Amino acid sequence: MTKYRSTIDVTTYTFDGLVDLLAKATPLRSGDQLAGCAADTDAERAAAQWALAEVPLRTFLTEVVVPYESDEVTRLIIESHDRAAFAPIAHLTVGGLRDWLLAVAATDDAATTLTAVSPGLTPEMVAAVSKIMRNQDLIAVARAATVTSAFRTTIGLPGRLSTRLQPNHPTDDPRGIAAATLDGLLLGCGDAVIGINPATDSPQATADLLHLLDEVRLRFDIPTQSCVLSHVTTTIGLVEAGAPVDLVFQSIAGTEGANSGFGVNISLLREGNEAGRSLRRGTVGDNVMYLETGQGSALSANAHLGVGNRPVDQQTLEARAYAVARDLEPLLVNTVVGFIGPEYLYDGKQIIRAGLEDHFCGKLLGLPMGVDVCYTNHAEADADDMDTLLTLLGAAGCAFVIAVPGADDVMLGYQSLSFHDALYARKVLDLRPAPEFEAWLSGLGMLDAKGGLRRVEPLSSPLRALAGTR
């Protein structure tokens, strides 16, 4: 195992292999402290970052983080690596990749260049370079990249910010869900997806919710897609039963063991992708997968150990989840950045940094990357922190964010963004919804001459009938 060393002042720090080096170089977060892999001091962290910057990118193709023999995610990463796309940057170190990315981001054809090199980047390379980048570096490079996907709307176009309308209800009550859906639509949300986290994974309950959402979509001719976030096996069964499935959802992680904890593997996910596409329900594209991730999921499943049985830092494992996502050509991927709790991201500073890292890594790896800008009530964070992260993500070209009534998800019990927060971001950053959804809003008279949302009273809106759904 390679030893990595770095000297600061008169102290020499030694790091035992790539796993240890990546963990020690990671900006401070509580999850890595919980796992016992974080740097003990700021000086040790700085030394690790210096040492990491000198590591050749080729090292990540020969020195794996999680054993190849026992982990199918590692095998996917190595076997799908595009050496031709890697060739232009193969001579670089991690520090050299940072400089190259920032130089490319400043050019007029940055999006084309970054798209071309994306298949040659592994998650570990991207995680490594993110660890030595400032927040503004993460924003600048992510903004320069363009990744699009499509089903009934087109996600990820420059100058656009889409939203998932999340009308969750503690008992899956149809009237409560319809009310929340109406609220979001009247505020211009829902162009990424109208997605419900069901209170139960019952196939019948899931089917009932799918029919409800599809009825609303068809009645008002809404150019969007719906999703009930049940387990992929439930959704495959509903596809076979003829239910109106638009998107196939699944939570994923960066190790085989963590995915096993979710009850999935790569083969099953591919089966879900094929099942969704077999229905041919899209109009402008056939990206049908909706995938959610989040730093700390592997650690919470005790599936975070790598080479030498050493704990792998949670941000590197998060980036590895994007290799699984990339294999499925999804419509939507989002990190639920503060959802797991302060044991993994302690406060607003850590949540903001993690959100920018996840967005940067996902987008650089070719994903239409969104973020659930959120926190739990026992974290040292508040709505001001979420305002900051939302604004930074909007500047970084985030594909979509999640919005719930009043920023308070009464079913899942956490704080996310409100529909009004999405309006704020679009207004101050001059961003617009997906083009198909924007045209629909305009046709309803809900946009003013400048493309901004007009105030519409629910009872005078063409959507007023939705208030009486079921």
C-alpha cells in the first residue's frame, strides 16, 4: 500500500494509502469524525490536501478505494472507464486537474470540453479534486458544465432552474395531496417532477397515488412527470400491472453493501430502467430513472469500509453513487444533503459545503444534478443557511431543487425549501422553469411580459377544479 507524506513547517504527516489520504483531506464533517477517519487537526487536513494535490490521476485507476473483488460498484467504475476521454487529462495530478478545470471554465466552449472529458473521470478523481477546491471553485466549474435530460420536460438547460413539487401527506390523503399540488402549481413549481414520498410502500397505495397524479396531469394537460417514490421492485410490479408509471425511483449509494441495504443491486436497477422505458410515456425524451443519494448513507448502513478495512470518507462514497446513477442515464438525480442529520453533517456550514460538493461531482460526472436543500430540526442549521445554499446552487447551474408547502415536510419531518423559495431563486438569479412547463404557464396567463410569475388567485385560476379533486 502506497504511503503518502507531506511536511508542514517541521512536522511530517504520513497517510496510509489512498483511502486514508482522501479521508484526511476532506473538509471537516461530523460523519467522518463518527467513522474515525477524519483529520485530527486543521494542520493534518492541510497536509493531506497538499499530498493529495500531487497524486497522479492515473493512480485512481490502479489503487482502488473499495476492493474490486468484493464490490460491484468498484467493478462498474473500472470497467466503464473511457480511456479515450481520459487521454487529454491523463498526464495531470489532482492539483493539475483543479487548475485545468478552472481554466476550462473560463473559456467559451467549456460545456463542450467538460462533456467530452466526463466519461474519462472516475468518481474518486472527482471527489479528490473537490477536496482541494474552494466553494467558489466548485460553483464556477459546475456552472460551466451543461448536462441535460428529458421526459416530458427538458431538465438542466442553461438559465433554467426546475423544481420537484413534493406534496407529501402523513396518511397519503388524496385531498391533502391535491391541495399541496395546487399550491405548488400556482407558484410555478413542478416542472422537474411531481413526486410523492408515500407513507407506505404498499403496491395498491402506490398505484392509487400514481392514478391521482396522472389524472391531475391529464386533466390540466401539464407537461411534467409524476413519481411515487416506492421501492424499485414495487414500481416494476406496477409497470407490469399497467399502472401509469412515468419515472422509476430508487435511493442508491456508493458501495455494494450499502445498496444491498436498500434492497437493490446494479442488475435490478437496470431492470427498473428497462421497465420504465418499455412504457414509452415520454414526449421529449426517454430518461425514466429518478435517483436519490446523500452523504452518510453508506456509513449509516455500516457499509463504508474500503481497502484494508479502513473507513472511506462519506463524500468519496457519495461520489461513487454517481457512477451507479450514470450507468442508468437518469432524468433526475438529487442529493438529500442534510436529511440524515447532524451525525453526518453537523451544521449549516457543513451542509452548504456538502451540497456544493455533491452538485459539482454529480454534474462533472455527467448527471442532471439536483439538491434537496434541507436540514433536520436537531441540526445546527436554519433557514438562513438554506437560503445561502439555494442561492449558491442557483449560481452554480443546479438542475433542480425540491420544494414543499411552507418549507416544512409534515410527512418526513424535516425542513426543505418552500415554493416561494424557488420563486425567489428564479427572480434574483434570472432563471426560468423548463421550457415546456414555462410555455404551459404562459398559456394559462400565469406569466407576465418579462417571464415572471403573475399573482393568480386559486379560485379564479384555470386550475381551480384541482381543489375539488376526489
